[in-house]
Amino acid sequence: MKRQTWQREAVRTALGASEGFVSAQHLHSSLREGGSSIGLATVYRQLSSLEEAGEVDALQQDGESLYRACSTDKHHHHLICRRCGTAVEISADAVEQWAAGVAAEHGFTQPNHVVDVFGLCAACTAELTEA
Amino acid sequence: MKRQTWQREAVRTALGASEGFVSAQHLHSSLREGGSSIGLATVYRQLSSLEEAGEVDALQQDGESLYRACSTDKHHHHLICRRCGTAVEISADAVEQWAAGVAAEHGFTQPNHVVDVFGLCAACTAELTEA
DNA sequence: GTTCATGCAAAAAGTTTGCATGATT
DNA sequence: AATCATGCAAACTTTTTGCATGAAC
């Protein structure tokens, strides 16, 4: 059982108050600016812990991890812009089922999958076209 | 126009010879072990350049970037055993189309995707069960 | 001959870890 | 009282950058 500390709650709250994905460092700065004395290492540790607990969603971008409070516990994927990094959540039961089916078909158990779609978002497409 | 150096070609070749995604560091080690005197910084620079040129596909995982040669011909995916590493090639037009559709639906252009399924292969499942 | 890429080493940037202290159970 | 989380600083990993040299145009 995880211990209930004010730091853990602070991270939860700060994440919940943030729009979209936030980096651990940014979260730490926000907390410190808000008067908290929480340490950076603790923010990292809590984020890992919360991710493992399924309370937050993590995504890697530009060499750093970004976190967000997990609204639904439903598994989902991302549609990511190759240029500006914007990420849109996508979900598709069809893909989930296909992955599970393919695994079973080959005798694989405990299936997991990595599904991400990359592309140029509308804004970046426009910018590159007019240039 | 980018200059044509043997290093650029070496990175292209090494990437093409690799199955699946490879890290820059791994690629560099492979090249050095193969007798090349290429520098690590050059591998990073070439990978960035090739990515920008659309010749390679990048994906971030576990705090590092993984790269793969972007084949123009029909690509396939992998069903990989988490324990022994066995990889089975899989292909599914349904998934290809779904990815393209999802991208278009959100205004994304030049879609690309990463789809890999992990699990325990039949052999490893058996081994772990009897143990 | 000029320009640009390379290699090395040093620096950045992000994340993890060791350890003594203090909080939680 | 015993355990586990915290904060700090140092260690680590991956990636980037400055600069002199050498290669490509």
C-alpha cells in the first residue's frame, strides 16, 4: 500500500489543474512557485508511481516525458505531429481487438501493443505549403 | 543539397540492415564493431537529417529515440516475444487503412505509423507456466 | 578555394539514485 | 518503534554543441 503524503496529493492536484500534457520539470516549477517545498526527485518518483497505478498517462517527446491526469482508464493511442509535437488522443477498439487476435493466432499470451500514428498536423501542413 | 559522405551512406545502410527500431547509440556501436570510425555525434546528426528528409522514421521510448529506415514499399509489423525476442512478421491492411483514416480525419497529412505487438510466445508461455 | 561535415571532448538536459532525515503507519 | 517517503546533491544517460581539421563541391 502506498503511503499518503501531502506531496503525492500535491502532484495529483497540480496534474489535475493542468491542461494537456506537462513535463515533470514544469510541474515541479509550478508547485514551487505556488509555495510548495516539494523536491524535484519526489515529483519524478510520484509521477512514476502514479503512472504505474494507472492514474496518469505518460508520453515521450523531445527527449522528455510528459504527463497528464488520466481522465478515462481506457487504453488509447496518439496521433502525433512530426513537426510541432501536438498529440491527439485516439482510440479504436478495432485495433485493440486486432492486436489481441494476431497475438492469439500465433500462440502469444499477455499481449501488449504499441500503436502510434505520425503525420503533419493541419497547421504545420499549411505552414510548409505556403513557404 | 546535402553532401554525400560515406558516413551518411553508412548510417543509411546500417539502418536498412536493422530489423525494427534501433537507437542511435546501438547503431553507432554496430558501425564501430563493423570497423567504421564514424563518430557518435555524426550518427546523431545524420539521423536527424535523414528524419527531416523523410528517409527515416523516429519514435521515442524509455527516454531514448529509436529509428527505422522508412521503406517506400509495403511495410509490415512485428509480433515480438517480450522474453526471448522472437519476432513474427505480421501485416494487416485493415490497420494500415485505419491509420491513414484516423490521420485524415484530424487533418493530418503524410501519415506514418508505428504498430508493434508484444507478448509472450507459446514456448516462453509454456516455460513460465511449468516453472 | 570555399564551404560544409566530421570527430572529439565538453556541455546540456532530463532522469535516477544514495543517503541521512523526517513523516506515516 | 519500524518503515517508508522525502530532499538534496551527485551520478548517469542520452543528445547537442564548439571548434579545429579534413573532405566534398
